[in-house]
Amino acid sequence: MKNIGFITTNKVLAQSLAILIKSNPDLELEPFLMLNLGQAALDAEIMGIDIAVVEVIAGMSNGDGAIWTLCNTLRRTVPNCQILLLVQQDDPALQDKVLEAIKNKSVDDFVFCDSSLDYLLAKLLTI
């Protein structure tokens, strides 16, 4: 059983994914909602998160670099945790930053937000 943390401020998204996973026990994933971005790394450490799914929302991809700070803090706090980003497909600058983050090992992989649930679940099961 892998513990998966959904790090997002979007409660509808997080709750929907958690319900989907809990209704399919054969997935062998235990979902945790991590809706407070400021304490997400601490929550991930305490809950023993194996996979962190981090939604990159508007404003987090640049500016103060909050998303990248969060990912780097997760990497230090829970070094064995796989970090998967949910990103918007229509932002080329963000895509460049995501590829750079994968290259420097701040994150492990990404999925576009408009991908199917089946694709997201397949990614989660292969991590």
C-alpha cells in the first residue's frame, strides 16, 4: 500500500481523487488530502507519503517560486517521496520550468491537468 498525498488548494479535485481511489481498493493506494500548502512538507513527513501529487495553480509557477520551494522542501523532508506535478498544458513557460525541475531532480514527473483519470492513475501505479 502506497500513501499518496494530494497537495492542492482545490478541495473538489482532492476530494474527488480521494473518493475515486478509496472506491477502488485494488489500486492499493491510500489517499491523504494536504490542503494547507504551508505545512504540506511536514504533513508528508508525518503521514509517510510515498507519492506527492502537487497541483501547480495559477501564480505558483513563477513570482516568488512557491511551488519550487515546496518541491525542494518535500525532497529534503521526505527524500524517498516521488513528486508528481499536475500542470496546465497551455503554459509553455511553465512547461520549461517543469522540465528544468525534472532535470535538476526537484520533481520526478508531471501530468497535464487535462489528461484522463486513467492516465493519472496509471502514472501513480507505476511510480
